[in-house]
Amino acid sequence: MTTMTTTTTGAERAPYANIWWVFLLQGLAAIVLGFMLLTEPAATMVALTTFFGFYWLITGVLALVHVFVGRDTHRIWSLLSGILGILAGLLVLRHPLAAALTIPAILVLILGAQGFVMGVFEIIAAFRGAGFGSFILGVINLIIGVLLLSSPVYAALAVPLVFGVLLLMEGVGLIIWAFRARGPRLQQAASTP
């Protein structure tokens, strides 16, 4: 997700004045997707999963093409990512409903494991002299990791709600950014005879 700062000068916004409409479209798309995730989470997750299935299938095929036409040393990586992409894409496209339930749960498990590991390392760093803030951050990460790992299914059910709210906030922010970036362009047009 993109994040933009809201305190910028006209000079910082000037490079974006010509493409302000891109931010506007991106913001509108984020709001629509966020609204869909909040109002129809199951149907939206199935649709998004199907989209990712096609994406993985196409990128897998392109990675395999790269194996035969590419001249660099990444052929093994391209071969492996191509095979995995094709298999993941076919699996998702053959079973979109199961994938719509499985992919968020896998994401939650990855985030839970990451939170757990980060929490342990932060706590160890605190005892090695990193300070009390590191200990607090470690405890928070550890608690979040344990919560996610203890009930990944319930946490996965919250994924559409969380991403829906985040997308709505991002969409509003991007629309505000678009009109702020458009401001210098209007000022330039008004000052030009």
C-alpha cells in the first residue's frame, strides 16, 4: 500500500501535477475495493483470489519463457518461480473458494510467525542493552504473533475487514493527495497569459 505525507510544499508536489489524475483513479479504486471488502467480503475475496490465480499463472508462464530466451544467470530462479507460479495459478483457478479461505489463513500464519520471531529477537535485544522500548515492542510483537498463530482461522476472517478499512483510508488519502498535487498545475495555468 502506498503512504503519502500530507505536509508538502508546492515545489514537492510540482512533479506530480501532470499525473494528479493517476492518484485520483488509484484513490477511487481503493475506495471501491475497500467498500466491496466491507459489504461483500466473501464474494470480493473469491474475485480477488481468482485475479491472483490468473496473475500467478501468467507470471509463471512468462518466467518459463524467460528461461529459454533470457541470457542472464537467473535461469534456475526463473524456472522454479515459473513452475511454482503455474502450479499456484492452476490450483487457485481450479478451486477458487478453497483458495479464498486458504490464502488469508496462510498470510495470517506467516504474519503470526514473523511477529513471534520479531518479538523474541526484540526481547533478547532489550536484555543485551537495546533499552526498555525494545522490550515493550518485543512483548507487543510476541503477543500479536501468539494471537495470530493460536487462531489463524478467526484472524483470517478479519482480513477482509482490516484490508477494507485500510483501503478506504488509503483511498481518501490518495484523493486528497491528487487534488493537492493538482494545485500547482492550476496555479501555473492561471499565471500563464
